[in-house]
Amino acid sequence: MTDILSRPPVRQATLVRSDAAHTFDTFVRTIGVWWPVEPFSRGGDRVRDVTFERRTGGRVYETWDDGTEHDWGEVLAWDPPERFTMTWLVTPAPTEVELTFRALGPALTRVAVEHRGWEALSDEQVRASCALGGDYTGGAFTEGWARILGRLTQAAERAA
């Protein structure tokens, strides 16, 4: 088993040419439009929508083409438009994801993600959780969040 201290949180960030409120709103209200469900979901091409219930205790879940719902997590902290924290249930054991939206100017926002709690997973579970087929130490999770934030950036800037 890998020493749990060798699995610090995964951190990634991007700059979005949009104000913080719009960027935050794009993330939570239109996640089903821009989120790359292939490969970052449970259902892949079966996913028809992703819903983010915008409140503490709200669910984040995907809906498949047959109408079944599969949870991604529960909103633990809700502070629009600055941040939210949620459990991440797409891994074999729950981890936690926090996103922050910091205004750097009237039309520039830094979006940062911290995905933590990897110590709850065994080495085998961490490997099985990687949608990109790499591993934790090789940066596959960091690359995954970079792709996701890239899609958010495109969506927020397109709609700004």
C-alpha cells in the first residue's frame, strides 16, 4: 500500500475570461451541457443530463437515457459565487471536491479545484478510479481536472 502521505490533494486551476458570478453559474446551472461525460461519468454515452442541486445537502447526479439517476455527490458547502464543496462518489470510497471562483477583475476569474481524500482509497481503488487510464502518481487525475476545467472555460467564455 502506498504511503497515504504520497497522495496529497489533486489541485488544478484555470483562468476564465468571464466574471465570477457568470462562471460559477455556468458550472452549476449548465453542467449537463459542457461536462465531458465521456470519460468523466459513470454512464458515458448513456448520460443524458447532469443535475446540480444548488444548495447545501443538494445532490449532484447524472441521468441516463433510461431515466435512472446515479449520484456523483452531495453538496457539503454552498457559498455562491465564491465556492462550493461536495462529496465525490464516483470513486470507490467517497472523496471530496472543492471549487473556488476568485474574481481577478471585472471579467476575469480564477477557478481552482482541490480534489482530496485519496487516503480513503487503496492503491487498487485509485487506479480503478482514473477515467484516463493512468495513475495518481503519473498525474492522470490532474490531467482529468485540467480537461474538465478547459471545457468549463470554453462554456463560460462562449456564453459571456
